[in-house]
Amino acid sequence: MVPLPQKKLPDLVAHRGLLVGYRGITHRPAFLTCRLQAASVSQRKPVGWDDSRCLHPILRHLVRVRRSLCKGRDGNLRLVFSAAQIARCIVTQEWVVHTAKRTQLLHPGDATYEEQTVRGVRHRSVQLGCGDVGSPLVVFWSFTKLGSLVPRAVAISNGLESKVETAAAALGQVSLRNGTLEVSDLQTAAEGRFMCQVMYEEAGEIKVGYFYIELVVLVPVPKPFLQMNDSTPVEGAPVVMVCAVKEGTPPVEYSWHRHTQREGAVAVTEAAGGLLVLAANRTHMGWYACTAHNEVNSQTSDRMYLDVIYGPDEPVISVEPFAVNQHGFSANEQEEVIMTCLAPSNPPSHYVWFYNSSQIYSGQKYVIAKISRTQTGTYTCLAQNTHLNTRTQTTIILTVYYLPEGKPGCTPFPAANFQDIALQCSWPGGFPPARLRWARSGQEANAAASYSNATRIQRGADVRNGSSYTCLASHPALREDAVCTTTVWVPVGNPTCSAMATKQNEFLMLSCAWAGGLPRVTLWWRDWRNRLLGGLKPSSNIHVLKSNSTLGGKAFTCVAAHPLQASATECLVRLEVPRLVAERAEVSLFEGGEVQLACALQGAHLGAEVFWYNNRRQVIRPDAARYRLQQGDAWFNLTIRDTEWMRDSGTYHCAAVNAVGNATVPIALRVKKYPTPPNVTISKLMYTRQRTEVQLEWVTQGSGNLTGFVVQRQEAKKASLGLSRSAAPAWETVASDIEPDIRDHRVGGLDPAVVSAFRILAVNHRTTGHPSEVKTPAEPPFNAYPAVMGAAITGMIVAAVASLLAFQYIVRNRENNPRLHDLLFGMAGPDAQEHISMPEDAETAAGVEDGTGEELAGAAPPSPPAGEASAEHHPEPPTAAQEAPPAPDVAADEPPVNVTITVTATS
């Protein structure tokens, strides 16, 4: 192979945008001027190059094809030709001719032709191969757009380098490598016919190949957009959905799917391509999306939600716990009942509950925490669709079952005149009534069941004592049957009977009792004439009679019967008049003591009331101060306290009264006095020095028992009054607890100004002896006489000296004190002498002149010697006038002046 010359291709200037040569080839025809542009073109011309030779074949071809010539403004010849022809001219004249001397030209009939179709995707890359040529010498690519016959240059290569036409950018990013044309970012404009002209050497020959490639540009589908005429249709309304894409290589196919939370993704088969038409139904609700796909790709649209508006349907009410009956639903009392209402609706229904046509709750679920029997009735659920303003409702009947009160009761009763036993099982109340049936020893009996009450008759002779029977109770509110068991048995022993009277003995009560047993023993009363009294009663029978004294001694019989006994049992009671006995018929004691009288009831006394009468036939009451009453079931005691012989001696009676009679028992009581004690004589009665106490001594005369002494005081008279009382005061006991062997006593707390008389009495228990003589206390002997006299003399001397000095002063100062002088000496008369030498002389003189003592205010009489005063004499205390010194007469015109000198003597 002859190498090509290493030089640039000559540039061909394109007119009106046509560029041929190294710069590339455009895709449209143009006027081309075949001339060399370079200044040194003559130097670069190959051997044998001739412009005419370049134009000749072209002109010949154009004349044959187009038959047109024209000249340009510059005088050059301008031809209309195709780019392939130009390329052929260039190759033939410049390169092929250049190598003509070394190689033999290919015969035109030996060229290679191939056609193929290539598919490329827009915006992707595609490679267009130029045959199977390994190392082409020259490659020239051109492109012819669909619907056009004019090719456009795309790229050219000489084996060493390649050039791409600028206008080829409309096809994409074009590149040429080793003859293969690669287009990146493929554009839709690249769809058409590409032709590759290639010269290559094969077996030492130059060959030419023509390769035609039909390029189909595939456009991928973009993301579809979904449209819906109504996203919230009412059920039954038509819904149209359209799915479309803006572009994409056909055929474009569409698929639809719906997504729900319950079913997931579900294919929609009703669609026809990109169109989906539905009659809106609640089953169509969900998220819709469409997928568009062609041979390139597939894309899915955004989802749209179809919300179908419907309902509400007819509500359905469910009740928990679930229990049905012939009328509807049922529930047990105190259970928690949950009622749920469901009415399919979109938007969701609003629920309102009604109880017996009264609204009670708003919400889907109505809960009753503890249902009661009063809540039985009809419950209605109203469902509302607020969007459509439609509503539906449904009603149920709820029945509340409740148990009867308490537990079933099993009781046997006598029947057939106490020959049979009627087993009765009862459990009244409840709804529905409890179903009852009898069984024995845990096995169900053949007796048919009944409601609320079940009775079974058993022959008494066939029933053993202690047999047990069971009653089974069933109820819808019970998980298992309730059990009631009873045992038939006869009580041990016999009946007990008694008679007693009511208060005030107005009525008589006949009581008969025999506790225990099942069935209980039946009791009734018969009188002494065998007549039935009252009715028949179980276990206890009390018959009341009007009290009557004619009933005394009459007998009454209580009859007891039981089905398990072959014959009846009897109990007898007789009405008796009360009988009393006394513990002692006569009782004696000394006065002052306490005595107890006793009586008792014997036999049946019918609850007799017992009374005590005193010695004056008076009823003794329980609240009496001196009496104490005690009683038991049949004994009665009377206690007399602090007895006195005159007041309490006599006959007492114990009386008993019942409804049929009365009785009395007497008891004699003799209260004795104690002997008189001996007489008493006062041997000494003397005041103490302060006259507030008296020392008393006495002696007894004669014989006799004594238990003590009593000292009594009586007020005699007061010394300040000087007169005795007209009435003698009462005697006051000042000492009463003196032992019998004591013979002296000191009485204190006396008033010195009151003179009292005393006496003493001997006591033998309650007997008091004769009182002693009455005496007044004597004054105590004076033992401090010398000391008192000395003190008195000393006081007199002092007083005399003081008086003498005072008289001397007055006499000497007569002129200065004439009034005082006249006061002292003026009343003595004209012959009065003022010479006084001693006070004693003055007192002596005064005593001589006043011999009668009438001028003195009062002179105290001489006191008797100590110890010589009589017990019966009561001297009066000195008055204030006796203690004052004699006062001289005072002149009529001068007020008197009293001077008192008090001399106090202390021992």
C-alpha cells in the first residue's frame, strides 16, 4: 500500500454555509467553487493535478443529472452538486491520482455495499460502524435526514486524524474513531440515513466501501401524569382517569394498579390504554397510579387517591359478651356490657345511641360497666353521614337476666296430718325464674323441674331419721347450678310447757316449746275438756287466756307431732294458786340493828308477784330509805335497817298474787331496848385562862352497862347584856364518841363572851341514861397576883408623878392658861384649895367628898374572891363606865374634858 502524502487537505470554501474538506461537510446542498485557497497551492499540488481534471468528471455528472450551470459574481464557475460528488472528486483527483503511479485503480463494479438498521436512544450513546474495515485509508461520513435526498457531511478521517463537521452538533456529541462514528447525547434530529464511504487496502488493492445505516432514534417515555375528573365521587358516579406522556417512541403502552392497605397493590383490568373509566364503587377506593412503557423504558406516575363517598349502610350492632335469646340479646346483671355499632360509611359514620327512644350516648362503642335489671329495653344505633347528610338506624332488644334474691331455700313441711313430708324448694324472684328440681344423695330425681318453687312428697314411714335431700337450681346468670340441701330429723327429748301471767296478772300465757328438728315439731294446746285452744304452730306455741280465779287447779295439755314419729307426744301444765312459806315466823333483836325477813314461793306460781307489808299494813316500796328489798326466782327478802323498838316492832306480811289467786304469810318482829345505863355526876367544870376551853370531869353512880358518854352544852347568857334569856335554848351535843372507860373531856372552841352550861349523859347503845346536873364553868384560880400588883403600883406611881408635874405647871402658868386652870379648879367652889401634895391625897379627898358615889359615872362593885363564885351565878363583865376614873363636874359654859389613865399589868 502506498502511503499518503503527509500534508493537509486543501480547504474548500463553502458558499452559503457549505464547507467541504478538512473543515467538514454540511448536510445541505450549496454552490461550491472548486479552487485552491492556499497561496502555495501550486507547490502542494501533486503530480498530474489539474483543475479541469477536477471539474471535468463533476461537470459531466452534473450536466447529466441537473443540466444547470451558472456563474457567480466573481466570475467563477459555480455548480450545484452533492457532497458525495465533491468527496469523490477530491479523493479521485487528489489522493487516488496521487497514488496512481504506484497502484492500480479499482474497477467501479468491485465496490462493497451494505445496509443495516441501528436503534439508538435519545440522550444516550450510539456507535455506527463502517463495515469490517480494520484500518481504513479514508473515511467519510454523511447524513441524510428523513424525507430529504440531500446528504450532509458529518465527519472525515484520513487514518491519522479526523474532523467533525460543526453542524453535526445537531445530531449530538459526534466523534470519529478508526472509522466508527460515535454519537453521545443522541438527539432526535439524528434519526435518518447515515452513509459511510471508506477507502481501504485489501490484498494490495485499493477498495471502496459504501455502508448505509438507517438510524432509528428511540425516545424514552417520561414520567406520566395522571388526571382524574373527580377524586371524591359519590358511590355510583362515573370516574374518568387519564394517563398520558408528553413524548416517547411508540408504541407506548399503559398499565394501571390500585394500592390499598388491606390488599396491597392490585392490577386494574378495567383500563383501556391510558384511559380508565369506572362507575364509582367503595371497592374502587385506593391509591391509583399508571405506568407508561415502550421498548426503551417504563415510568410510573404519582399516585392519586380515589375516595368514594358512600353510606351509611344499615348499622350492625354487636354485643359483648355475646348471648342471644328469642327476642334479641341477653346479659347478666352486674356484667360489663359493650355494644358496638358498625355502619360502613365514608366519611366514617357519626353514631348516636338511644335507649327506649331517649338519647343516651354519642360514639361507636357504648359501654355499661355494671348493667342492672332496670336497663332492660330497646337500644337503637343511629348512623349519620355528615357529608351526604344521610342516616340509617337499627334497633335491638337487650334483656338483662338477674338472679333471685339470696339463695334457694329448702324446707321440709309436715303433710297429710303429719303422716308425710313435703320437701319444698323455693327461690322466688329473678328473671327468668330459677329452674328447680329435687335430688337425693347427689343423684337427680325423676321429679320434673319447676320454676321458682318445687315440692316433693315423701311418705314419713319410709324416711329414716337423718335423711338428706338436695335441690338443684339453674339460671342463665349462673355458671353452675346452685345447691340447697336439707336433712330430715326428729329433735331429741320431749316438749317443755309452762304457764305464766303477764304484768298485773291480767292475762295467762300457756307456753309450749320443742326446739329443733326438720320439719319442725308441730305444737297445739288442749284444755281440761280436751278442746283445741288456738292454732297449730311449729317449735313453739303460746296461748293467752284471760285471768280468772276459776282456772285454779285446771290442767292444760300441749300436744307435739312430727312426721317421723308414729304417735304424738304430750306435755301437761296445771294452773296453781301461789303458796308462800316464811323462813322464820318470829324474829327478835335489839334496837339499832339490822334484821332480814324472808319468804319463798313453792310449786308453780304462774309468775306470781310478791309484796311486803310493814307493821302498819302499808306496802313497802323498793325506794324506801330504811328498807331494802331483794328477790330471786322464788325467794324474797326484806331487810330493815336501824331498827327501833317502838317504831319497827309488829307483824309484817309477805303476800303473793297470781292470775288465779293469792296467798299471805305473816312474820312477827320484836325490837328490844337495851338496859338503862348508870347516872352521871359532874365533879369538875372549869374554864381555862382564855375562857375558850372547858375542862370537864365526871363520875358514875350505880351499876349498869354503858357504851359511852355524851356531853351537851347550852347557852346560859351573855355578860355584855346583863339580862338572862326569856326562853332556854336547846341542848347541843359537843361530844358523843367518848369511850365508856373515860371520865374526863376537854371542850374547846368556846366564845369567851358567852356563858355556857354543860351536862353529861351515859349511853348504852341506843338507850340514854338520865342527864347529870346542869353546871356552868368556874373561873380558874389567879396565880400571878404579886406580879400584877407590882406592875399596878409602879404604874400608879408613874401616873401620880406625871399628874403632879402637870398640876404644878398649870398653877404656875395660870395667866398663860386661864382656861385650863378654871377647868381644873373652877368647879371646886370658893373654898377649894389648890394645894395637893400627892395624888393619893387627891384621890382620898375625892373619895371623902363623894361618899355616896352618885357623882361618878359608875363604880364597879367589889369582885368576889376567886373560887367563891356559885355554878348557878352568872356575873356580868365590867362595863366601860366602871373602868373610867371619876370625872369632875364641868361648868355649864365649858365643855367637859375626860382624861382616862389605863394601867396594864403583865405577868
